[in-house]
Amino acid sequence: MAVRFVTGNEGKVREARAYLEGLASVEQLEYDYTEVQSDSLEAIATHGAREAYEAVGNDEPVLVGDTGLFVDALGGFPGPYSAYVEDTVGVERLWRLVELEDDRRARFRTVLAFADENGTETFDGSLAGTIVPPRGEGGFGYDPIFEYNGQTLAEMDVEEKNAISHRGRALSTFAEWYAEYDE
């Protein structure tokens, strides 16, 4: 059986294929679902998964993910609005907001929503770290300011980052569930 991963990012598809190897084939599906405005990653991912599943013909399950960066000192901001904040405010300016804070703890969080004819299930993964001055040349988004075990995600190679990633943790939980999945 195939799982259609709704994303325009081939790297996310490769990561999903690695976690689901031997369980399911993963096909990339580019579908522009309506991203509802919500403070809940679960609500956003669930809505997107249901919409995508129904729009593409209800014949094979779909997987949708939503990710946010939650900064403790900012009350969880930018959270589900992370992509918008990155595009409008930028990573450097988010660092400057956090720079003056004593508490720079943060976490990346991903929620995956799996939709099929039986409904929708969600799977969560998170990675706790610290917001630091920008470092590193790799990664994307907030990776240069998010430090885990002394390195920013932008200082890690793809394999190191995928081994500890929030999305990888959500995919691992999903893969365990999917191994028992019976359509």
C-alpha cells in the first residue's frame, strides 16, 4: 500500500521513506490544501489531511505534517505561525527578540496527520533546544538559531539532523502505529 505524503519538499519525502521502509511505499503528493488559522498544530494538520484525502479521490491514505518553533520566553511564539514569521520578520529578528531573555529554551514540534476512509490519526514529535545567535551554513529556516547538544541544526549534516529531528520522531511514532494498521 502507498501513503501519499502531501508536501512540496522532497527531503521530507525521503525522510518518510526511510522510516516507512518495508511498511509502505511513500509517494509525494503536491496538493495545496487550505491551511486553517489555529493555535493548534493538530487542528491544522488534521484539516489539511482530511481535505487532501477527499480532494484526491479517497483511494489511498494521505499524510500531512505541520511544524512550529515554540519559544518558552515568548509564550510559545511563533508556534504554528513559524513559517509566516520567518517570511515576514525573519530568523535574525526572532533571535533579537529572544536575545535579551534569560530563558532561551525552545522546542520544534511536528504533528503528522494520517487520513483514510476510517478518519484521521495524529502523531507528535518534538525536539527541545535553546535559541542562540545564528551559526552554521546548513539546514533551512530557524536551524541557524536552534541549538541542540552544543550544535545548531545548521551546523549538523543531514544525517545527524534527521537522527534527532522532531519530524523523525513523529515519523517513528507513525511507523510504529502503521505497522499495526489494518485498513
